[in-house]
Amino acid sequence: MTRPSTSSPFPPPPGALSYPLRTERGEFAVVDAPVPAGVEQRGVALLLPGFTGSKEDFHRMHEPLAARGYRTVAVDGRGQNESDGPAVDESAYAREELARDVLAQAAALDTPVHLMGHSLGGQIARAAVLLDHSPFLSFTLVASGPAEISESQKQRVKLLHDALAVMTMPQVWEAILAMGPPEEVGGPARGPGDPELLRRRWLNHKPAQLLVTGRQLCVEPNRVGELAAVPLPFHVLSGARDDTWPVPLLDDMAVELRAHRTVVPGAEHSPNQDRPLPTAHALADFWDRHPGRREPVRQVDTPY
């Protein structure tokens, strides 16, 4: 049974529910957008956010995807925003631990799902697929590259790491604002609303989660060859410009994966926020071509 969020400062978009998804590995905060009455239900998608991001990064895609028949469940990973996690214990954020969280989230939805991960979320999703691809109908990597991030982004992650070593989370946020636009130094400029909500989201993140996942982004090995051997349909989607993984690198990855390739004009590293409507349509077009096992789609329980 889903339970509505009563105290969250992050309201879900119209028609969606915000609640803690119960899994065998604990509860994870989600935004769950069901398909409206009168629309053919075509499937369920699990959406994973990127570094310093959250489930709110997908708010503007829920409605157009629901209109295409897709229930979308965006999740805060362990230690992200409204999902709990240890503040200091870094072992909880090992890549395999986060990947197993994704498998537990998919299992809790109790239906085959289309998996989509943005940036860091794509690399965590990749690790989950490599552990067990059976819960998934397809896998879409959104602005998420084959290995470690670019040198310029590594420097920004290092700045954040160094700041977290000597400052509190509120102090780091003030330092981020003083240094320039937050997306340039570790925190997304756009997201769940006004500047105060961005600050709250930042403060909700567990420091250990930021430290560990930041390091992972800087040392991630190339696992595209392993992924290419998995019998799933793949989709590589990005903006027309990306400083974290250059677009030609994403083009090459798509070729190696024999993946469908989408480049969203006018978008950069966050096409889900830069151009949410064409991004949503590209996702739905891809999912339409890969319906997989047509099992009944579970509805969201009505909270009480």
C-alpha cells in the first residue's frame, strides 16, 4: 500500500503521488505518476536521478509520459534527498549496494519495467542491469557515458570533495553559491523549484553519499562491452552539448551497444529539464517499440 507524503516540502506534479516505496532493502522516496483514466496503459518506467540530483528532476516529464500510457516512478536513491542513508558510513554507497537497491525498487513495483538513468543514475542502473537484467524491458542511458567523467568535471567534483572534508553541508552550499552557478560546482541550478527548495534538497543529501558517488564518477571503468552482451534493447539519449561526457563519446557508446540514439536539440547535460517534452516523447517512442512481456500493469493504490 502506498502512503502519501504529508510533510515533504517537495510537492509532486499534478496527478502524481509522493510516498516511500517499501522494498526488501528499505524505503525509498518516490514520485509515482499513474496513467490517467481513458489512456491505454502501455508500461511502467523506473527513473534514476544523477549526482546531487533527485526524483524532482523528472517532474516535467511525468505528465507527457502518462499521456502516452506510461506510469513513471522517479526515485531518490539511498542517501539522496528524501531517501534515508548513513551520513558517514561510506560502505553503504558502494556501487554494488546502490545497484542492488535498484533491483529491489524494481521488484517492489512487481511488474517488468523500462529502466532509465540520468548521468550518475545511468551508471548505477548499468551496474544493476549487469547484476540481473531480468526485471527490465529496456534500458535508457540519459547523458550518461561509458566510463569516468571529463577532466573539467573531475576538477569540480574535487572542489566539492575538498569542501565537504572541512565544512558543514550548509557551509558548502554557501560556498557553492559564492563560486558560481550551482551546476558548475556540484549542485544543479534547476530542479525542484525555488532557491530555498534547492538548498533544502542539498541539505537532505547525506555527505557520505556525495563523497562516494563523486569518487565513483571520477574512476568509473568502461563496462560498455559487458553491457553490450546483455539481451536488452538499449537507448542512448543526450542533449546536443554535454561537458560531462562529450557527445561524440556518447555516439560511439551507442554504436558499440547497437543502441537507439536520440540527440535532443537545444538540450545540454539535463535534457529531462532543458527540453522535457521532446525528451519524454523520445523515451515513449523507444518504449513503444519494445513492449516486452505484456503483463497487466499494476495501478497505484489509492492512499488513505
